[in-house]
Amino acid sequence: MGSWNDLRRTTTCTIVLAVLAGPTAWGETPGSKGSASLPQFVLADPNGKKHASSELLKGGLVLVVTAPTYHTEKAQRAWGDLLPAAKPKGKGRLVFLEDMTASSFKGTARKQMRKEFQEGMPPLLLLDEDGHVRTALGAPKDETWILAFDAGGQQRLVEKGAPSAAAAKRLWAAAQK
């Protein structure tokens, strides 16, 4: 049987390895598991028009994965201001994907989205009615995540932190790779 120091070293190494293998840190590219791909999906906008994931990728995609809840509203509005301001002209697409399962006031949220949504005007708003796309992307129900995908559908960057102009620029740069 090993000594207390051997056990302590082994435990410390195990914890360090678990932390290093954990989820992607804020503002970092996907880790050692390789780049994730944008899952294939077809979702409706607030007017009911269907949009396929494959049509969103031309020129890169910045995807804001969130939910219509009071908890996420502040981050949504901040990203909604910062991302369009940082977007290179004519490059990429900005899409907000709303996980409707997280909302306890879905009817009110849908009504407000239909009122504010302007078809053909960025950003595109998609409703993830059953939360399957959010789940496939690995985003938790109670957080706003922003993911950058290149034109080939490979995930290049994940932002999970507070909205910032620097993060918005990093996301668009990653989507252009």
C-alpha cells in the first residue's frame, strides 16, 4: 500500500487531468476532442418559415444559443447590440436560437418575438421548440452561449462569458476561418 503522499499526488494529478479534459473554457477553441460540427436541423422562425442549418453557414455563422427567460434577457440584449456592430460587411450570418423549453411564459415570449422579428433583417431568430438543437450543441438550459462556425460547419469558438466587444470580434474572426 502506498504512502499518504503517493495518494495525495495521485489525487492531485487526477483532479488536474479532469479539469484539463473538462468543457471548453470561455473564449477558447474546442479542445482535444476536435472541432464539433453544427448539427443538422430544420427550425422555424417566429413567423413559421422553416430554416435548415445547412443554409445558415455561407460565409460563417455566429450562433447565439439562449432562452426567452428573465435570467438570460440582459445577455441577449447585450449580444444583440455587440455582434451586429462587430460583424464584417457581407461576411457570415448572425442567428439567435431560442430554446423554448426553458421558458415558463412561452406564449408571451412568442408574441413578443413575432412583434419584434422582421423577416429578411438580421439577426435571424429560430425557435428550438423541444430543446434538441441546444442539447446537441452542448449548451446548458440556463446560460447564453455564443458559438462560431466556419462555412464548412466546424465549430471554431465558444463564448460563455459576459458580453464584450472584444468577444464579439473574436467570434466573427473565428467564423471567417
